[in-house]
Amino acid sequence: MIDDFLDKITCCDCLEGIRQLPDECVDLVVTSPPYDNLRQYEGYTFDFEGVARELYRVMKHGGAVIWVINDQVIDGFQSCTSYRQVIYFVDVAGFGLHQRIVYQKKGFSHPDNMRYHQTHELMFIFSKGKLKTFNPISDRKNRWKGSWGNVSKRMVDGSLHKQGEKLYLDAVSKRFDIWEYHNGHGFGTRDKYVYAHPATFPEALARDHILSWSNPGDLVLDPMCGSGTTCKAAKQLSRHWIGMDISEKYCALSQKRILATNPPLFT
């Protein structure tokens, strides 16, 4: 049954589509679901709870779900949708919350006269059991290559434990948990026709998650693939991929994008 979906964009209700996949077949999910009423997606909605449970079933042990989401401000208060979904993933669906990463939108702000401007979304990394793959991206420049002097560690009782001299041997180190991307028109992708979709995320964001939490040959799923960003990145990075979307309009957009995608970066 999986061959009906493999390396294809399938127009279907994502819950019904995932139900047709076999148990423990997916290595990684990278998706940004609809949330609150921030965007209209052709009038479609989705069954979050059903999707969360089915994602757990189809995930391999050690696989990861990257869930990019945020909260809408309604009558002056944040909706807390993201936190409710996190609790459901963990307490009901069975996932563990491996990490939360902040997606910082460079050059973007959502102005509000009664609060500080919002410039980020949240990216939750859930895992089914202990995470099996982590390929850290090292692109943070070390300001002090070489010796950084003597360092100490604060112990649980409050005392300081001297650890000796710390050395930075490389010019770059593993990045922190705030990832900054341009997401304006022309920055997130060069495929200008993609902006027909109301809520794209940058190709670099999908690429970095796929590099971090999967290996070549793994299977990457985006059950609400929208404009096809995750599928495009997976194809470029020599992963198998599955894209699903309920909108025929967005499926056509994704298929056009995938057909125009260059051959894989790795062979």
C-alpha cells in the first residue's frame, strides 16, 4: 500500500491517507498544520487528535515529528493551541517531547499596540521512543577560536566546580535552539509561484530539519504538504518522501514544484 504514496503528492484528507500507511514505516515528519484562524486553507480543517494518534502508529521507533505551530491572539489573549497540542502528543498520543526550537523570522514582525511584536513560531520535535538520529548542524561561528580560559560549572548545591581550560578547536560549533530565517517574498524560496499558498515556510527550514533528524534513504512525510516545501527538500536530500494535502489547488502547486526540483544533491 505504501507504494501508492511513495515519492508522490496525493490529494486526500490527511487522516484518511495516513490510515492507509503500514505501521512503523516513516522515519521523519516535517509539517506545519493549520492552527486557529490565522489563515484560510480553501475552507478545509483537520482532525488534530486523529492525526496525532495515526502519526504515532506509522512512525518507526526512534523517528521524529517536527510540528511547526504558533498561537493566535484572540481578544487580547493567546489561544494556547500550541501547548494543548504538545500535551496531547505527549499525554495521549504517546510521543516524547525531545526539544523545542524557536523559528525566528528575520525581518518580520506582527505588530500589536498592546504587546511586544511577535517575530517567531515554535518548532516542537517529538520522538517515538529515544531519538535514533541526530546529525547536528554546525554553522555558529566561534568568536574565540582556541583557548577560552578557565571555566567553572555551577553544581546543584550552588557551588562552583572548576573544570579547567576550555578550548575551541573549530571555527564553527553546533547551532543553538533559535533558528533564524528570512521568510519574506523571494527569501523563503526562489519558486515565486509558491506564494499562491497563504502560509509557506522557508526551504532552508525544511532542509535543516531533514538533515538533522534523518539520513539519506529515510522516508519523510508531510501530511499537510501545502506548497510542497518539505517534499522538495526531501527529494533534494536523497530521502524518500510522501506528500498529502486535501486541496486540489495546493496539490497541483506542489506537483509543479516537485517536477521542477533539481536531481538529488547526494547519490
